[in-house]
Amino acid sequence: MSMRLGATGFEWDRHWMVVREDGTFLTQRTHPALTLVSTELTGDGLILTARGVRPLHLPLAPRGGSRPVRIWKDACQGLDQGDEAAAWISAVLGENVRIVRTPSTPDRRANQEYAGPNPAPVAFPDGYPILVCNRASLDDLNGRLPQALPMERFRPNVVLDGLPPFAEDRIVSLEIGPITLTLVKPCVRCIIPSTDQRTGIRGLDPVPVLRTFRFDRKLLGVTFGENAVIARGVGELLEVGAQCQVGCDN
């Protein structure tokens, strides 16, 4: 299995987003029912499926009228995917919402305070193109919890094997063949890891346990995983099981 790396992260990742009528983004934080929407990429589109409604086909080619949207403090532009798409997702969530997608040239950038001086374009993630997690860190956390959680609860793009727990805290770069990722900022966690990604039901929340040993005083939050930007390799394929070279700070 492989994924192509685009300028904003994995190809097509976070290129669509659900928003309120005023353009404010929605996530599983407030709408866990979003986990019940399944996605499938085809040669020309994204197919959304959910129980009780017919599948919705959204084109891969950027189209639609421009619509101002807001993700946290970032104001940017999305392309409205039309009334049919809005009616579909509104029926799934039970309120009036719309679907937008990124323009062909996204105008949003990762925070340069962490990402560095070279602009890092992003689509509609919280803030960065790539999220990296370490399997040994999850094993360590699960050893402290009353029941184990799967890695999918933390929604990473890249999962590292073969490192000690929380070694990712010291990693500066990952070289994976022709691809180089720069790890720039710990990922501050919210309620989403408590959400079963198959059912949308809230369950065990790992944040209180993480707070006992993973509280970041600078970020004022609990961290697990690292946000990364792309230093090299746009257009290349990233394969499951690929070997990587780890660069750490002193």
C-alpha cells in the first residue's frame, strides 16, 4: 500500500471539509457522527457513504463557488460543493451544514512560528500537513489505561516502528527514500481520541492519563505525536513498511 505526497500532505487528505452556514469548520470534537461517513477515492472523485442516504459523488477536480471559511484562527477560501452535497451532509448530521473543498492553489499556510520560514501549504487539517505517531508510545500509553486504544483513535498519517516510547519528542527529521519530513511541533490532544472511529460513540478518554506525564507547559496542553511539514519529496510515493532514517536533536 502506498500514498502519493502532495504539496499539502498525503494526496487528497483533508481536501474536503464540513462547515456551518457561516463558514466555521466542524470536526468530530463537536460532531462525532462524522465518523459514520465512509470515503472512497475513485479515478475522478470522492464517494461518501452513510447509513440511510444514497452515496454522494464529489469530483476530484476543484470546482464550485468560492466561500470564506475559518479553521481555528485561520481565515481562508474553500470551494462550495453545491446544494446537493449540502443536503446530503445535512441529512447525515441533522443540521444545516455544507461541504467545501480546497482550491487548486490553497491559500492557507502552517504556522511559521513552528513550521519555519519556508511557507508550508496546508489544506483543511488543524494546522500542519502531516501527523507522525510512534507505535511504542501508544504501547506505553495503553499500559497505563484500563483498556487498550487502537492507533486510529489518534488519526496519524505516518506511524513509526522500532523506536523507544516517545522518541518522537526528539526527532527533527525523517528521511524516507526521496522524502524528507521535518517534525516541527508536538500535537496537542482534544476529545477526539475518545471517539470510536467505527461507531462514533465516545468512550475511554486517554487525555486525563496523558496529562499525568505528557502535559506541555509551553503549549498548555497534553501532547501525543508530532506535527510535520514536507521538506522534500512532493510527488513521491510513501509506502507502508518503508525504511526511514531518523535525525534527532542533541
